Amino acid sequence: MTDANVVARRYLEIWNQSDGALRAKAAAELLTAACRFVDPIADVSGPDGLAAVIGGVHERFPGHRFRPLGEVDAHHDVLRFTWELVPEGGEESVVIGTDVLALTEDGQVGGISGFFDKVPAA
């Protein structure tokens, strides 16, 4: 199996990439063309779809970064990990979530299911 920690790190690097072109390139390298990303507010397919969702997050939360919380849990071709979105200064998180990634045989991400554990007040 592909190293789950490496996949999770690369995935979060995509979320932290503020340059849209570099984000799209990194997403295309890690995700399959048919990868579906679904969470409570988005349902998109492919690397371009995920890159667009991430762009929206950067617009809504400028100056924030994603970082892992805890360890990556993995078995077979599935991994899950918890993350938090924090201001650059590292203050209290504004969003906490858990993502579950399904990997292909060659280590690409073929599907992503996201869950929110903490969201900002409306």
C-alpha cells in the first residue's frame, strides 16, 4: 500500500496552495481524472473540480492554512485523517473536519468523502 502519511500530506498541501495553477497541477498529480470529492457543501468530480472548491475556501478564509490533527488511520486502500483550518498565526481553528480518501492500486486518490466536526457560526 502507498504510504498513507505521504498521501495525506500531499493532499493537505493542495488545500494550502494559494496559487491556482500550482494547485490544479498538484491536484492532477494526486487525484484520478474521475475522482469525486463530496462533503456537506460540495460535490464535484476531477482534479479541476476539487481545485475550484479549494479556491473558494481560500476566498472565504484568506490567510488560513490546513494542518493535520492526530494520526492518519489506514487499512487496505482507504485512509482517514482529521484536519483543522487555522489562521496563519496558528490561533484557534475555525473549521475541523475528517476526510476519507480511497486510493487506487497505483496510489492515486480515486474518491474523497469529507465530514465537518466544527464549523464557524453563520
